[in-house]
Amino acid sequence: MWEKQILLLPGPTQVPPRILQAMVMQQINHRGPYAQKLYAEIEEGTKKILQTKNDNFLLTCSGTGGMEAAVANLLSPGETALVASIGSFGIRFAEICEAFNVNVDLLDYPWGEAVNPDDIAKRLEADNEHKIKAVLVQHNETSTGVLNDIKAISEARGNHPALLVVDAVSGLAAADLPVDEWKLDVVIWGSQKAFMVPPGIAGLCVSPRAWEAVEKCTNSRFYFDLRLAKKYFEMGQTPFTPALSVLFAMRESLKLMLSEGLPKIFSRHAMYRDIVWAAAEALNLEMLAPRENASPSVTAIKAPEGMNANDIIKGMLRDFNVVVAGGQGKLKGKIFRIGHLGYVDGLDLISGISALEITLSRLGWPIENGAGIRAAEQIIRGRIETGACSDY
Ligand SMILES: Cc1ncc(COP(=O)(O)O)c(C=O)c1O
């Protein structure tokens, strides 16, 4: 019964029926007037989500394509990027830089920790010659469930001219990210996360300062050449045929998101994080992230001592059709991750938690039946009674 699946991945996420229906539209001329209107509406909506006046380029690719586009357009071979990595997507940034012959100064944190902005400040202060051209960092590290303090990281640059490139693929629209106020130079996002849209579109939000770097960059690039993207953007087009159906979905998603409003969206995601944390703690499970950096879009939970996390994931899928994610890289088998972003609600999470409780207890973890659900219900009930979230 795969149709009844409860998808609790940190992307792709479940898609609201209205968005699915919007995708069933006939294809249009991607260089015609309807397409121009479509791109303009998406541009206007995403600017509101990103809280920016900067241009926002639509790329037909996954989030990694957006990361590659940022590196390829900003950093020339032989230049240096300071990559602050707290998990597998941080390492991906470093690998992309290496593929483009960009020198990597790696601040490599243990997986589960957040970036310490003081470390960025120290590295940049020591760089008297301004060799570091850009700082590359994740807003939300999906592999560990850690949310970085991007405002503090941006401020840590002080007077150093390094650009700040933020991979916000899994963080945007789950946690606040006011691009202009925080002076973020490039922000990368993806359609399949908090936008509640299928995969296929990534976006790059580029500041005027970053544009200067794009113009100067000597890297080879073609499909992801932002100079080309800008030329077509000014004509109301994209350089190549975009994933139109995903763009139809994006337009519908932006309508939904903007009618809900950013404060309510953030508050809803904070509630999901609290539900999962409360339930996991009630089941005597340990999270990978420190509480103060807990992600509002995904929670990474350690498998109990002696248990393989993949057995938990398999059990939840086999017996309940509840889909959660595993650990990546060195965390394989050690953690499982519950995604809680986009089109999800408290009762979806309660179903997931119930599946988790039964699976854990069948695998021999001593828990009090219902303890996780009770804790989750208390969070939801608190929200109703304090009026903190009008959905509950
Ligand atoms: C933070 C982050 N960056 C980049 C990516 C890469 O996106 P994609 O898998 O769409 O290439 C992901 C995907 O999960 C992500 O979570």
C-alpha cells in the first residue's frame, strides 16, 4: 500500500494535493509570455521567502547543482574558500571546490556540532592578505540535524571582504533567513524541501557584491554560467528549457506559503522539532545535535547502544510504511533521521512516533508503551492552549 506511505524524510517531502494538481497543466512555450509571467511570479514570491531585493536565479537541477553553480561562478582556480563543514553537505562543498581547483581551507567540525562563529572570525582575522574569497557554510546541515547561526557567522566576517555563501537547501522556509538583513551574498535553495514541491529546481540568490565576483571569475562554466542566466533573466527567460511542471508547482507552493506567512511557517516547524525531541527523549533516545542548535526541519536520533539504526528504519517501513532517513557517511547505521519540514503536521509525526515506539520495543529497547506519543501530545496541547500555533 505505498500510496498510504508516511514520508518523514528531510526531502523530498510530501506534496500538498493543490501543488500536485498544479503540475498537471499542459506544457507551455518556455520563451513565451505565459512562461515570462510564471518566472516573474516565482521571482516575486521567492524574494519574499528570502526577504531580499537580490536577484534569484532558477536552475533546473537538484540542490547540489545549485552548490556547484555557486562555486563555479564565484571562485577561480587557485583562489581559496573557507569551508566550515559540520556534516556531509559541508564535505560536499569542499569536494566541489576541489573539483574546480579551488583551494580549501577546511574548518572540519565533529558531526553533530554547529559552526562556532569565533573560529570563522579567527581564520579571517589571520588572513591579512585577503586570500580567502568566500566562506561556504550550510544553513541547516541535513545529515546531522544541526542549524547553524548564520547571522553570527555573517557578522564574524568583520571587515574581511570574504563573500558568504549559504547552502539553505534544507533550512530555507523552515527557519528564518533574512538575506538582506544578514548580508548573505549567495543563498542556495531547492524545490523539494520546505517548498513542498518535487525535486528539479534549485535557486541561487545573488547579492550585488557577489555579482562582482561572478564577473571576475575565470572558471570554465557553461550550463551553470550565471552571466548567461542573468542575460536571459533580463529578457524574462531562462537560458535553457526549465522543468516547467516543477515551476508550476513552485508557483502554487508560493501562493500557499505566502498566505500562511513566514512567522507561522517558522513557528509550525519549531513545533515539529519540539514534538520529535520530546518524544525521543521520552523514549530515552539521544539526539545527535545540541538542543540549542536543533534543526526545525530534521532531527537526527542516535540508535540505542548495540542496535543498528538501519534495523529501526527497516522495521518502520516494513510494518507501517513510515519512511525515515538513515545516517550518511560515517553516521550510517548509527543514527536515523526524522524529517519534519513542509507539508507535515503534528498527527503525521504522532503516527511516525507510534511506529517508532512499536519498532523499538520489538527490537528489544525497554520503553514504556505510549511514552513518546504522550510527550508529543503534550507539546501539541500546549500549543493549542497558549494559542502559539493557530493550526492547533
Ligand atoms: C543541506 C543540503 N544541501 C544540499 C543538498 C543536495 O541536494 P540534492 O540532493 O537535491 O542535490 C541537500 C539534500 O538533501 C541538503 O540537505
